[in-house]
Amino acid sequence: SAVISQKPSRDICQRGTSLTIQCQVDSQVTMMFWYRQQPGQSLTLIATANQGSEATYESGFVIDKFPISRPNLTFSTLTVSNMSPEDSSIYLCSVGEQLRFEQYFGPGTRLTVT
Amino acid sequence: AQSVTQLDSQVPVFEEAPVELRCNYSSSVSVYLFWYVQYPNQGLQLLLKYLSGSTLVKGINGFEAEFNKSQTSFHLRKPSVHISDTAEYFCAVSSQTGANNLFFGTGTRLTVIP
């Protein structure tokens, strides 16, 4: 399976600021996803990062709050904009292939907003 | 849309005892099924998956799961647990048609007691 890294691994940010999280894969992959895991809860899909086009967002998530880039087949970024304490979560990227269905996850970025 | 129910939020079990973690799903279309494990402060690791074929699937670390279509269940089992199995376990489903989005259950915290 692909090796996935995320930067930063954790951060503490002030209310009103923005943080960009990077996801790097060691091989080209078709699909990349971004998930949020709020404290003590399960994972919720934020969006699918599409290479060369706008991301596809799930209900409840908007581009202005969570802009995503995917410039190539091995890299994506998620920005959490205008942060509030409610954005404190673990953010995970995952990768998958079109006909393989399973996803592989990065180690996550633990974000705390004060 | 799909949904996943993990009825047990916490399961304590003594070392070397058997364990079953329950997962039920709801979907109007055929699905693929997955179990992921999350060790403390780490990302998610794929334990096993059911795509087609035999309803009994074997995964890593001695875990297995059985797909029961009539009961819409995909329970995870291990005949003898170890201390190192202490972790959070997530059941997830993905539609066989359309996007590869994963829908996760709320997780089951397995604690192995020495």
C-alpha cells in the first residue's frame, strides 16, 4: 500500500487564523480524500480532492471554509480557514484507486484552536 | 445513502479471551465493507475488507469478519486477544456504485485487560 505523510502532525492555532495541511503520497494515486475526526467521534468525509479540478464537497462542508488543492497525483492540501474552537479535530487524508475501493490513511494532523 | 451502526462503544475483554465487535449497516444499494483499526495517536489501518466471494474474510493480526447479507451485518471477531489489540475499531461501508466514499461507524473502543 502507499506510504502517506501529513504535515504538520499537530498544531495549536488561534481563533480567526488559517492552517494549511499537506498530504504527500509516495506513488501516484487516482483518488485523494480529506476526513475530519472530531474529539471522541468517528470520521466524516469533508471532500474528495480531484486532480486538476475543484474538489467535491460533502454536505455541510464548503469551499470557502475548507479550500482544497490537488496539483498532481501525489500531493494535496487542505486549508482550514477562519478557525474557531469547533474546528479542533484530527484531519486525515486518505488515498484510493478507482477499482480497488479500499482507502489508506495518513497519520493525521491534530489541530487545536484556542 | 449508507449508514453504519456500531452498537458497542466500549468492549472490555480479558487477555486471551475471544471478542466480537458488532457492525450493522443500512444501504439501498450493494456495498463493500471494511474494518479499520486506530491505535492511540495514529492514523487508521485497514484490518480487512469484503468485496465479494466468501462471506468469511480474514485480515491482519488474526482478525476475521463475516458478512451476513440477510442481517446486514459485518461483525469482527478474534479468538484470542492480546494486550496489543487495545485500540479503536471502525466499521465502514462504501457503495458499489458511484464514488468511493467511505461511511464510518462511531467506533468501538476495545480494551484488553491483563
